[in-house]
Amino acid sequence: NLAAIGGKSLFVKELEWALLAGQGDFAVHSLKDMSACLSPEFQIAAFCSRENPQDVLVSTRYHSLNELPPNLRIGSSSIRRRMQCQALFPDMTCLPLRGNVDTRLKKLEDGHYDAIVLAHAGLIRLGLTGAILHEFSPEEMLPPIGQGILALECLASNAELADRLSILNDTVTAACARAERAMNAQLGGGCHVPIAAYAQPHAAGLLLRAQLWSNQGNAIIASAQGPLAEAERLGAQVAQDLFAQGAELIMAQWSSDVNGPSGSTDAN
């Protein structure tokens, strides 16, 4: 149970310990694995240009959504993905799936699932996009906070290195990341809560959308738009909108059962 042993930040902590021990100068993380609130010893020096942030449905047996069988078996250990898939495929069964991308694809090929849900960004970076059956739109499946973004982290005390790394910072991606992370920080969401948030360029500067699922399978949704420079304010505004719709009660329900309603663990 990932939530019970520290959540996805476990993937980050070992690298942070290495930074504190002087065993490395900076670390590269998938931003969606990072906690919404950094420890004061660290800083994010750059948000690299965002790769495709969407989730995709992957299958080696089927080649169109029309071919998918009744009682579809979808592999994912993410509560968020399970909730969103249930809305799209009401008769599906979501089965636990863990491991790196190669391991997950091997389990799919071995017939344990009809399809699995993965991040498009990871498949693009690994050159493994051949089995993508469908890319979910944000309307179908809003992605998790930070998906598709690589973050460069270094010690907060190392201003010189942070300045050197800043050449890799993408201004628009950074604003999107700040908006999504501010929303999550205000909301207080953890790895056991199925939260989705996606900020994207918009005529006003940024459009931020967020979604929080209850353990009964219902979602509350909020959005806001505004200038890039007001990314954190947009995040706070969306969080307050979710609170007004009952987010605190929903999160309390998930916190009382970190396994979710049927044993899933990883919210994102």
C-alpha cells in the first residue's frame, strides 16, 4: 500500500537525502511525484518544458475503443484513474498494476489485462508509444498535478547552482506547475486522495481546472483563469471553490480509508 508507507514522495526522498549528504548537486524528478510543499532545505530551480500531460489507454490486443470487450479489465493502481475510467467504462473492472513501464507493458502482453492506463509523457520519453489505443482528453480524464513536467531540485542554500539551472526553466510550464501545486497545497491533498488538476495556456494567460472524486464515485469540479503572474492565486481560488463544494468532507472520507473503496492505493 503506497499511501501507507509514505506515498509517491518515496520516489523523491532518496534523491533528497543524497543532496543533503553532498552525493549530488541537483536531482531530476517527475513533478507529479513531488510533495505539494517542499522541505525548507530544498528548492525547485527549474520546471522543464512540459511533455504531453495526458493519460492514455494502452492495449496490445485491441486497436480501437469499439473493439474493447464487455467487462473490460483495466490495469491501474491509481484511485484517480480508476474513478475516471469507471465513469467512461461503467462495466469495467480495475485491477492493481505496479512496476516500471516495461514491467507494466509485459503484464499487459501476458494477458493479465485487456488494457492499462499510463502517462503519455513517459511512453514518449521511452519511445514506447506504439501500443497506445486512445489518448484521453482533459474532459475525459483530467491529468494529475504536474504530469509531464520534469523538475530540477537543489539545496535552497545553493543560489549559484539554482541560477545556472534556471536556464532550463520554461516560463509557461513553471506558471502551470505553480498553479496546480498551489491548489493542492491549499487543499491539503495527499497520495490517498484522488485529485486531478491541469493548468494550460489560455487567452487570459492560464486556465486551471481541478477535480476531486468522492469514494462514492462522484466528482466536484472547479476552474479559474487569469495571468501567468497570478498562478498561485488561481490555485488558491480553485481550492476555495472545491472547499465550498464539500472538499473537506470528501478528503476526510478518503483519509479514513487509505486503501480506497476497493483496495486501490495510488491516488494519482
